[in-house]
Amino acid sequence: MLSCWLRPQSCAVAYVCAMTVIAGTTPTEAQSIGGNLSPLRGALTEGISQASKPDTTDSSVAQAAEIGIAVGATNNAGPSFSERSSAVVQTKASAIQSRTLDQGQLTLQLDVIDRAFTAQSEARNGLYALKGTFTDDARGYTLTASSLHSLELDEVVTENSIGFEKQWSSSVVSSSPFVSANAAYLDYRDVDNLFLEFANQDDRDRISLSAHAGIKHKLSEAWQLTFALGADTKRYVEQRDDFLIDRNNMSTLAVLGSTFQSGALSASLNYAPVYRVYDDPIFNPLLAHTFAAEANYKISDNVQMTASAKRSLEETDFLDAKVVEEFVGVLGITIAWPERSTLGLQAAYTHREFRGLERTDQKYEAAINFETPITDRVKLTSQLSYLHFETTFAELETDQLLGLVGISHTF
């Protein structure tokens, strides 16, 4: 029964992701109000495989699609705290189409990844995402709409979101005012798991609303600064959760960001102090410091290094904890050969603190990915990953070693 208390049932407030959107380094997407939901989900191995945006410079229509299947084994299906060895079958598919219109550019993208464990069918993992983006550079605005369904052993959630950003640019001055807004509805489903005492997830359904206004100032061709003020609110469908706590909250934040790109180096840094108040008097106001940093360095034509770190806030309904403060650091290197083979190495560390409780979670991860072409459109893929999770709550810990070999076909 311990695993029912381990479930933090969190969905990131993810101010850091919103800050990155403000700085202009990533598109607005459902994940700007979502996050690493399940505590055992790996930061490296459980993300959706995003297809590359096609180049539409010389064509009004660009499209691409890829499908793949891989088989392998793991020592821990799920993963879960009741480790069970299992064979694994993973299927992936992605498709993207970008069309240049008279008013702007429309991009549609579909990503699917499904992982089935033969020894434990209820531990099936899945991420299914559909996203549309319309960009009008002449008028300076971007519209996005996305739907993401995530399936885990202890969590099933659907995120539907819409986003808007407008920027006023001028060829005379180097400063550009902007506004952005995002709205999302998170719909949690009941979990069919005998080990979860609170399998009813209805008290987690909520609406997430955020808005920002600020200015981007171009110091040089390589360097840009961003300053913005923002607000974020979470409104739960059920006023009180299973622990009779009202978790509705309102946050205000200031954002100071910087982006730099010159030659082989690109980097961004965003800092935001967040002040949050809760409707329930059991929770005192919260002041937290969040940040996101990312750097990419192309060592040579064949070698590229990436590093990122973030400190963010996540929603939680774990007992009477009012928020989870999470730090994630990732380091990776990608090596490409002239014959189009690639080798990727990644390592990650995750640290989570539950405000109001004596609980700390830690995750250590490492992954190796290798791809090599068989034909012009078919390639051999392989993955080896390791995850170790431990928590001070009941001194629980578990790990997962996973190996996969497969093929993929590009259209």
C-alpha cells in the first residue's frame, strides 16, 4: 500500500517552460502547463520523439512521416516498486506537414509512442500528441492548439491547450513589446491499479490559465534580453480533493531572460521569482525562485554537446504538501558519422522537494541511443537506458534497466 502514498499526482505549473516560450527559444505547447507527471517517469526516455520541422524555404508544402517498431526487455515493467521482468514492444509514429499560406505558415504534427510490457499489461506506457501551429510573421503573432494524452501505470491524463503570442517589431528600434496567453484543461482518468488507494483521479481535473506581457530588447545580432510580468492560476473542477484541501491558487511572476547565439554556441538563461497564494488558509503564501538554462555547442561538424538545467514548481495533491519544487539537470552529446549513423549519450539528475512535508525524491538516469541506415529510408535503431529512483518517504527505491532494438521507416 506504500505506493498509493508515493504517488504525488503532480502536473507542473512549469513557469520555467513558460519563461522559455517568452524568451523565444521554444514554441508554446501543452507541456508549458504540463510536465513530468509520474514520479517514476524518466526525463530522458519517456518523452515524445519530436519530428524535425521541415524546411519550407523552396516549397509551399513540406511533409514527412516516420514509423518504427522495437523489441527488447526490462527488469522492471512500468517501472513500479514491485519489480517484474518483462519483454517490451515499442511502437512509434510521427508525421508533420507544413504549408505556407498567403497569411502565414500552418504546421500540423502528430507524435505517438506506445510501450507494452508482456508480463504486466496494466503497466503500458503511452504518449499521444497532436499539435497545430499557425505563424504570421508579417503581423507578428503565433497561434497554437494541442492535445496530449499520457498513459502511465499510476496516472492517465489528457491535456488540451491553446496558446497565443503577439509581438510588435520595428526596423527602427531594437525593442519589441509582446503579449502571450495560454489556456489548458487537464482531464485525469481513474487508474485501474489495486495498489493505489486513491485510484479515483477526478479531484485532479483542473483549468490552467496564464498570461504574460513584456519586452524583448536586441542588444546585438547575437544577444537579446527579455523582461516580462505574468500571472498564472489553477482552478480545480472539484473544490476540495480527497484530503479535503482546496488547491486553487494564483501566482504572479517576473521574468528576466537572455538568449545568445554566435557561431557554434547558442544559450539561454531565464530567471523568475514566483509569488503564489492559495484559496485554502491551510497553505501560507509561497515565494519561490525558478530558472531555466540551456546551452548547445557544436564542437565540430560531427559532434554536438547540449546541457540544460531548470528549477520549477509542480502541482501536487500528496497529503498536505502545497507544492513540489523540482530541479532537473541534463547533459548530452551527439556524434554523427558521414554515413548518417548517429550515437547519442545522455545523463540526467532530478531532485524533488515537497513543501510542507519531510519528503525528497531523487532520480538518476543514463541513456545510449544508436541509429544506422540500412537503406535510404530504413534505419536500425537501438537504445539502452537505466533509471534509479529513491525517496525518503518510507525509504523506498527502485530501478529500471531497459534495452530495445528495432527498425524505422521514413516516408
